[in-house]
Amino acid sequence: MPNSPAAQPLAPKPSDLEIKDASLIFSAVWQELEATFGRSELRFPKEIILLGGAPGAGKGTNTEFIKQTRMLTCAPIVVSALLDSPEARALKNAGNMVGDREVVGLILRELLKPEYRDGVILDGFPRTKVQVECLKRLVEKMQELRREFYSTPLGIHFRQPTIHIMVLFVDEREAVARQLKRGREVRAHNEEVARTGIGEPLEDRPTDHDESLARRRYRVFKEQTWDALQSLRETFHYHFINAQGPIEEVEQNILRELEYQSTLELDPRTFDRLRGIPVASQLIIHARQELVKRLDAYEFEHADLFARVVAFIEKKIIPIVLRHAISGVAHINTEEAVLDDPLALAILIDVFSERGYHAVVDIHRIEVPEQVDLKTGQIRCRTKKVYRIQIRFQGSEIRRG
């Protein structure tokens, strides 16, 4: 890829001054949050996808696809939309960036909104080395809160955070061409809205009409934002996406990058509980966040029952499943008492789903004669419950003939 920064050396470490600035900024913002909301209400998203990229790389275009891939239901947080003051707009129109203090304060307050609890895409952050250091301090605080509330009734609200850095990249020539193309399309759209009164006008940025400003915006990305994003490579899950090609190709690049093991999402204590159950495939793609949340809730709120169900699966079901590895279908009939609790059935199904299997449970009731009344001839029966469990998974392919 021409001019790709992937061939450049790793980003230099932040200076002592940048670290000091970040510490002062973050401490001030954090103190304001604690004073406003209270420490126990500082509940940040379980998963944060930090979406960055060169101007014209297609962050807005690809956001919906990333949302669907990660099963996110909330709208993304777009930093440029948060910074809507006249001063911020003037800086953006000139191709510059808004101050770190304002950016960090707005973003942290936005992240606390309940609709983002399970996960959110954060578009346009971090863009400077100071913001990178503030992000690192935020994650440290999230871990600190998690340790503080881990064994309390509030523990479920402070789950293991998952941070993804996703960088979409195009070279300078492509970036400038896309910015100018977008400017022409936005101007034509807005003229049509003004003429017909139908629709809503789109934001018309001066940088999308002036080639020199478009190039300046790209160079700001290369000189400031790129180094900032690169510095996160060693700290968080980092995804570098080639966004140079057509949309279908870019989507496939994103899809490949977002494949990951389920252990990245589960709380470590939950994963330890499930360690003895084999994973159906090496990689679990796009694990549903609601499933992860339920499993963590079992560990936090119903640990004894959770442990008994997992032990039953390991000792009684998995040996049978292993004997059916070729067919990919196992049928188990059991009268296991732990399954008499309806929650235990839900746990069993969720555990198998998380491990990559498909489980179905059917309850079969059988009347078993126990006693005959000699005077009346009446037969007394007890009801025996048999749980019929069907486990399906990808079987082994064998050569025939």
C-alpha cells in the first residue's frame, strides 16, 4: 500500500511533559465524575471499540457493519459530533483539533450513559498522545473499580473491560480524493434539500472542498493521530484495517480482524469455571454480548448452582459428547437432580452455547407405579422426570471410499 505507515517504526514513547499533562487532565476529569455521579455509579461499557483512521478511510461508512458484527445496538459515539461548540467547530474547519481537556471530559461523561453499558463504538478517539495516556488511565480506573466491587452485589456492573483499537488506513492520494468526492456529494445533496425542502442537510466541511486543506488534514493524522494510535498496539487488542479497496473488500478485512477467542470477553473467574469444557472450535466469532453478560451473572449471583451445573457437564455429558465427535450429535437422558431448578437448565444451555455447541433440553415425565392400595385397588404412582438433552456441534469430516 503506498505511503502506508505500517512500514514506519513504532511510535515514540510519550514525553514526560505529555504524561504529566495527561495525569493532570485525567485527575481533574475523574474528580469531577466522582463528585457528580458517585464512585459506585461510574459504570463504563463492557466493550469499547475505538475507531480511528485516516480522513476518507470510511469510518462512518463502516460503522454500521462493525455494529452488526459485534452485535451492538446503540449508536456510536462520534467525537466530532460531541465537540459542537463554536470554538471547536472553527478549529475543525481549519483542519485542527480541539483541546485534550475538553475532549476527555465530554467522552467520559458520554460513556457513562446506560445505553452503552454492554458495548459501544467510539469514533475519533484518541487522537493525541495525551488522549492515549488518558485512555490508559481510564482503563486502569475501570480495573480498579472492578477489583473494589468484585465481591459485592454491585460486581456485575463492573465487568472485565474489553478494549479494541481499530484503525482504518488509506494512503494520502486516496484520502484526498475521497474527501473531495464527499464534498461534491454533500454540496449536491444540500442543494437538492434546499430546492425541494425534502430531507435533512448534511454537514459541509471546508476541508472537503479545498485540496490543500484536505492534504493538511491527512498530514495532521499522519503526524499526530497515527503515532498516538500506534502507541496503543502493545496495550490493547489492535486491528489495522486496509481500507483502500472497495467496501466489500474492506468489510472482509474487518471481519477477519474481529475474529477472537471468547476468553477475551468472559470475566477471568467465569473462564476458570469453564476451563474443563472443550471449545467446539478454535475461534469463536462474534460471541453475543448478552450471552457473556448472563454467564458472568451466573458466576456473580448464583455461583453454587453454576458450579454444580458445570461439574455435571464435565463429568456426565462431555464423555458422551466425545464419543460422538464424528457425527456431531449426542443424545443424553438423565435424571440429574440439579436440573430440577429451571435456572440450571438455562445455565446448561448457555454454557454449551458459549463453548460453541447447540444444546436443546426436553423434559419427559413418566408415571412409575409405586404402591397398590389393597383395600381400594388403587395404584399410586410417582412422576419421574427424565431430561432429554441433545447436543449438536460441528462433527469430524472423515474420508470415505
